[in-house]
Amino acid sequence: MRKQTVRDIEIERQRVLVRVDFNVPLDEEGVILDDLRIRSALPTIEYLREQRAKVILCAHLGRPKGKIVESLRLAPIARRLAELQDAPVASAPDCIGAEVEAAVAALGEGEVLLLENLRFHPEEEANDHAFARQLAALADLYVNDAFGVAHRAHASTEGVARLLPAVAGLLMEKETEYLDRIIAEPERPLGAIIGGAKIADKLGVLRTLLAKTDVLIIGGGMANTFLKAQGHAVGDSLVEDGQLEAARALIDEAAQRSVRLLLPIDVVVADRFAADARHKTVPVDQVPDGWRILDVGERSVATYSEALRSCRTVVWNGPLGVAEFPQFARGSATLARFLAGLDAVTIVGGGETAAMVRETGLAERFDHISTGGGAFLEYLEGRELPGIAALRDG
């Protein structure tokens, strides 16, 4: 990344606007289901408080589409953050305006204020300059610690960084350091597991990884397209017929580069797309008509594990099956248990994959669980992320 961080500038007693990623899942009662992103921001917040900075946090939650949505207010997050840092967190009624300015003026050294959902304003996602100026007017310095939205050129990620001295937070630094290991000089052999529904969403990162990896495992719904490209009948499984040629090209390129590209050899098929569907495990060349592939089988996971056993670095993005249905998350869970015991640098990215790893209770045995999904993939692909590019060079 080679950007300045909070450690590189004078922060003491400054008003610091911090873009954090508090876009956490909530249940229907507004209870936080997973607070990883809040916990991940704590090192930066605590560092700023120790420096007696006045900490102004800004974040989004959900997709309110530029309108106030009561269920997407940040009050539950402020309460959880206060519990985690064992100190009060003030809440602002908005993210701009006279009331917010008054709340900032009332902040004492080492105190924290959480602004209201940025995306209640359409100007946020439009990267409106006037809106960015209003945010910037609240502070003396800007810190971007929201890796999960660093690929978005929004007012709070890119616009404000052009108006204030702007540096990276400690989470942003950690995220990029781990991904730079893969991009620059990974400890080899390097293995990658890429899942998800569609090849189209991950074509760029697959091509990039083919040039870097020794083992590349394709899972999730997009594996079906690869299987069909090889001539297998896949029943009613999700397939991108428009990507069959791309899949064949990737298979050919892997062979040319001597990359071991692995696809399922057995699969769990279901008679419908439902958590309680009838299901069975079959070889990939015996998928019944009218059934659909929803997970990988035990033989596939055993093959993947054996291929990854000698790897010194492994990156994983995207589950192997339909992880939201417990009976079709078993392949992913089995692989997670294997990776948790592997003597290698293990990096997990993507919301579904990260959540699944945490649900296994093995999260602490992975070297890094990223808070990014799209940002994780784009960074791996080598794209310049606007929220990082706008920060001061190191």
C-alpha cells in the first residue's frame, strides 16, 4: 500500500474524522448478528483516544438509497461500540448540519462521536463535492479505516480525502499488508480457493491468480459452469452459459502455466433450491436431470485438502456451496477445519466466507479474516482502490 498511517502524523488534540465500516448484519429486532467489523475498528479508535484526539466516526449501514430508514439508524452500533471500548459513544442525529457541528464542538479529548448513516444522503454515494466539504468541515484530519468500502469513490471515502490531510487507519494498514503478501512475494507454494455464484464477478481475479498460484480451487455456483465447459451434465444447476468459453480458456491457461486447477469430483445435489430439499452425493458425471448442485462432496474436499497440504500461503474467497443452508455448507466447514490446522499463512475474505469461518469457532486460527468483499477481490486483482489512492503516500 505504501500510504501514511495514523502513526505518521500529529494527532494529539486534533478533531479526526474516521471512515469506518460498520455495515454489520442485523436481525429483525435490530440486534447485531456479527460485530467483526466493529471489533476490527477498535485498534484505530483506541489509538486515537490514547492520543487525546476528538474522534468523529462516520459509517453507513445497509442500502437506504438516499432516504432515512429508521431500521438502518446506527444507534445499535453506537451501543455495541460503547460496550466494546468500555467508554461512552455519543450519537449524532445526522452526519452534517448545525446539530452535528454542535455535537462535534462539545466533544472532549479522547471522546467518540458516531455520526448518523451517511447513506441517508444521496450525495454520499454520488461523491458530491459540497457534501464532502460539509463532512470535512467537522475535522482537522481524516483517517480511512474502512477497507470494505475502499473500492467505492464516495464522498466519505474519496471526496473528503481530497480536502483534509488523509491517512490510513490501522485496520486498513493490516488488510493491505496481508494482501500485499499474496500480490508481491507470497511464501510458496501459494494456494487459492475461489467460490461464489458467478464467474463474471470474479473473472479478473481468477486471471490474476492464475499468474501467481500453484494450486487454484474453483468452488461455489461458478464451478458448475466449469464442469459444463468440460462436458459434464449438471442438471438444473446454476450455470452461466455465456461464460463457458471463458471457463475453457481459464482451464487451458492453468495447464499452460502448470497451475493445478481443481474442480469438484463429487457433488451434493438437491431436488430443489431449499434448506430442507432432498439431497444426495453423486460423482460429477452422474448429476440427475432436474436436480441441482448445491455443495461439494467429501471426496472433493479430501482432494482439495491434499493439494493444499504443502502450501505455505492460502487465500480463500467464496464458499464451496450454498452456505446459507446448513446441510449445504458442510463442504466449506470441512475445508475450514482443515485450513485452521494448516501450517501456512491463511487469509479469508468475503462476507459469506468470513461468517462461515467464524461460525465454525475457528476464526482465531486463521491469520487474517478480511472485512472486505468486493474490495478484497479488486485489491487482489491489482486494481487501484479510490479510497486508498486518495490517501497520503508513505
